Amino acid sequence: MTIAFIGLGSNIKLPKQQIKSAIKSIEGIALTQVLKVSSLYKSKPIGPQNQNDYINAVAKIDTDLMPLELLECMQDIENQQGRIRKEHWGPRTLDLDILMFGEEIIKDDKLTIPHAEIENRSFVLAPLAEIDPNCLIPDKGMARDLLAIIGQEDLEIIR
């Protein structure tokens, strides 16, 4: 079994419900168990600003799947929830990203782990540090230390 972290984000079609539905779908993946889910965080969009704010969360999972198998499962869940890939960094019903997969470092055409730009995204670092205060991002550092550098003034916790 490998500990992995999944980033979840949505900003259209009832974002809070999209995140909750995605968590239920992740719980249904074979050979995978959801261990912990962060609070929901509201953040401004990256990229085009003429879109709704995002609701984000992070799930900590334990899985026997390989990274590309897990990626395929995440993309299936996105598709089931109506994800359409139209505009880079544009509005979306659901975005599921594998943030980390054990201590692996992967860089290929299909997958980059740790997720690209992870150290620059407060909406990823804050929930990571919340659910795993000692979270070490391979080749980057401690999530809480990286968060202290970039700050989290742009985030709002949604209960």
C-alpha cells in the first residue's frame, strides 16, 4: 500500500457537492482507502479571473494501485462528474490531481509527481498541512514550511 494525496477543486455546478461526490467516488475505488479529508478552502482562480472562486480540498489515501492506474481512476471520476477540458485553467466541475504518491518522483508525458507548482499553491499546501502536519513533499520540503513562505491570506476555510 502507498500513501497518496489527491487535490480536489471545483468552481461550477455546486462546487461543494462536486467535492463531496468525488470523495465518495474515491472511496469506491478498488484497492484504495480514504484515510483523511481536509476542510474545504475557498480560493481565487489561477489563470482567467473572470470565473467563480474555487472550492478546494485534499484527500489522503492508501492505495495498492500504481500511479498511472490511480490517474486513470481520477480522470474517470472527473468525466463522470461532467468535466470538459476546454480552456487551460478555465472553469471546471471537478479537477482531481495526484499531488504526491509515496516518495515517488515522476516526470513524464502523462504524470508529474509531486504535482507541478505544488510549492506555489496555498490552496494545496494549507489542506496538506492540515491533514498531515509533518507532510514532506519530495524534493520540495515540508508543506507547512512552504506554506509559511507563500502565506495563505488568499484562502478562506469553508465549514
